[in-house]
Amino acid sequence: MIPKIIHQTWRSEKSINEAFQACVKSIKIKNPDYDYRFYSDQDCCEIVKKEFPEFFGAYCSMSPVEKADLFRYLIVYRDGGIYLDVDCYCVASFDKLIEDAKFVAAYEQGWRHDDIFRYTQWTFAARKGHPLLMNVANKCKENHIKNPTMWTLKKTGPTMWTHEINNYENYNELKLGGELWFGSRIHGVNERRSVPPHQRKNIIRNINNMIIKKKEIYTVHLFWGSWHNAKKNSKQVLASVRALENYLK
């Protein structure tokens, strides 16, 4: 029901740094029979203008990260498939995940809002034309028109996304997973606690391999946070990628 299509966006293909190139490569290696589609900022703008004109006015006045949020909902609604942020490293094929599913999302590890587990929207999947995605897109537009300065996470991001999922009338048709499917925190890669370098080879490789192989993990989110003031720099993200690659050997 969910087609083998993978969607990703970034400013332009030329501006994808070495760390994100490694992430894209991991996606293609683990899913060789999927149709990989990349959209630059210009591509996104043209698609919204041409195919979703009712959203174009709001889209144009949104911040870059809000535009990226709205576009991902619209492009998966249009074509179906899987959306991933560009800082997601793929560790397993998506075949099992999307099999016989109409809509797939997972809990964000360690995050709650108003005592509700928050769903990831840096990775999700849906069939073409799934009504929940249009609900979400309309909510983005409505929030932006009513309150342009609303906090992004509530306006277009995971907080709004979570409430729309929980309010969906056919909730039982949604495939909603645990905290490990997408973005699991891996020791020495995206875990908040720092890890002494001398411990990495001796301890952490075995821990991470056990976590990834024995539990159902598909992507590791590097949490670059391009929209956030405390974002990682390119060297930090690349170090995380290299550490992850080393642990997966």
C-alpha cells in the first residue's frame, strides 16, 4: 500500500555536506530497489506553487524549516512513500516497516508534550493520498494564518503532528511504533551524554550492535538541528557518522 519511494529535501544537491552525503548513501544501499527522489528548495517551491496553489501564499511567508515541514506532508500525500530528514542514517531496509501499512510513524525517544508521547516527523511513511497528511497540511496553513509567530514545533512541527495523529478518526489504521524505529539514540553518536574516547572501541561497539540488530531500528537520527541556534557544525555531524559507521562494522 505504501509505494517504495523515498523523499528527501535540502537547499540544493551541491550544498549537501560530506556527513549528509554519507546518510543519503546509507539509504540507497539499504533500499536499492526504492525510487529515491531529492528536492531542492527551488523544486519544493515550484511543486507547491503548481500542484498545491491553495497552500502557496502561506508557504511563501513561512520560515525555511516550516516550509520544509509543510512540503514533506504535501509530497508524501501526492505520491506516497517514505520521508526522511537529510541527517537520518539508514541501518535497515524499509521493506518490513511498510509491508501492508497505510501510514507509519514512531514515538520520539524520550520526548513528551502535555504527557503525550511525541511522534517523529523526521521519518514517516504513508500511502498516496492519505487523508491524515492533508489534515496536517491544512493545520499548518491554519496555524500560520492565525498566528504567524507561533512556535514552529506547535505550528508545523512534531507537536502539531502528534495532536493530528491522535485526533485522527481512523486511528486504528495507523501503524504507530515504539521509540526504536526512527532516531534511536546510539551511544557515542547522538546520545546526550558524552562518551570518553578510550571507551568507544572497547565497550560501545558491542552495545550499539546489540541495540541495532536485536531491536527493530531503521534509522538513526543525527539531530543536526539546522533550524536551531544550538545546531551541530558539519565536523560534529561527520564525526557522528564516522562513529556510527565504525560501530556497525
